[in-house]
Amino acid sequence: MQRPLSSYIDHTLLRPEARPDEVRTVIAEAAEHGFASVCIPPTYVALAARLLAGTAVHAGTVVGFPLGYVHPAVRLAESRQAIADGAQELDTVLNISWLKGGEDGLVADDLAAWVAGARAERGGLVLKVILETALLSEEEKIRGVSLIAAAGADFVKTSTGLSKGGATLEDVALLARAAAGRLRVKASGGIRDAATARAMIAAGAARLGTSSGVAIVRESA
């Protein structure tokens, strides 16, 4: 039996001007429609965990976001606080500067420390690493996937949704091929309708990060 689109969606609200009432609405919508998770700012994780208690929807947030420049110790400190607040899923941004500069050892150490440290705080965490594909060459994307897989993360994610480009079908397919079953792929950025959502899934996405989750599931009903 085919999975409903709702089960692929990380219902997302990360706009800096988002009001508390908007965050509450997104959390309520996630519970109503049975989305995989909400992805909201770190300051709202405790609220999401409280409101989603007793549901199958995960409370998720971002760390080292959106540029990836954060010091590894700060990335881990942010993660520990989010986990203490009740986060079940964490999305972080790979250090793009290091990747583009060929500093693969630094990237590997950063991600490995993050994955190990976060999992030591809480079992069953879902950990996703964002590549920001719009800023990378094909070779850099493939190299990034290998580094993320070696670190033991669960997902490679296409985009923050805040850079110059979001998910493309070509990038989702490329990441899925490069992952070769070692990672799942999350497509994020620019997914606003059911046709695009289905196309991303067909290309290899196992999760969809979108602020249009409600519109997508209503369109697909």
C-alpha cells in the first residue's frame, strides 16, 4: 500500500519573523495531518514537544543553521539544548566552506563528533545534514554525501530553503545515487504542490521539507 504524502512531510516554519501563534498553528497542523515531523526554530522545541506528546509526530529543529560556519563545539552545544528541550530530529548544515576548500578531514571530524555527541544524549534521534546543493559542484555534492554517510547520520538534505536555490529533481536523484542506501534523502526548498512532492519522492526523496504541507495534502486528497 502506497504511503500517504503526509508521512513524508517535515512541516516547516523557519522564517525569522514567524510569530509564536504561527508556530503553534504549524504544530497543530502537523498533529492534525499526521506529518512526519515539525521543523521549527530551537526556541520553540519545548513547546512543540509538549503539544505533540501522545502523537506520532516528531518535534524537530535546526542547529548550526543556516550557514554551517558554527564551531563544532557550538553545534554540539546547540544540539544538547534542543535534545534537552525534547527534540527528536535535528537538521544541521555541513560546513560548506570546509567542503569547498577540500578540508574533508575537518568536515569528517565535525560531523562525526556531532553525530556521536547527539546520539549520546538521546537514543533514536533522526539526524539530517544539509549540503546546500545550490552552492556546490556535482563533485562536491558526491563528496559531501560520502562524508555525511561515514559520520553515521540518517539523512542528507538538499537545502536550507534560505539560499539561492532549493531542491531540484536532478540533485535529489544525484544524492540518492551517491548515498547508495547508506543515507536517506530529504528534499527541501521550493516544494509547494502535490505534483512536485510526488516527483521528488519518485526521484529518491524519503522526506520532504516544506512550509506548504497542508496545501499539498489537501491537493492530494
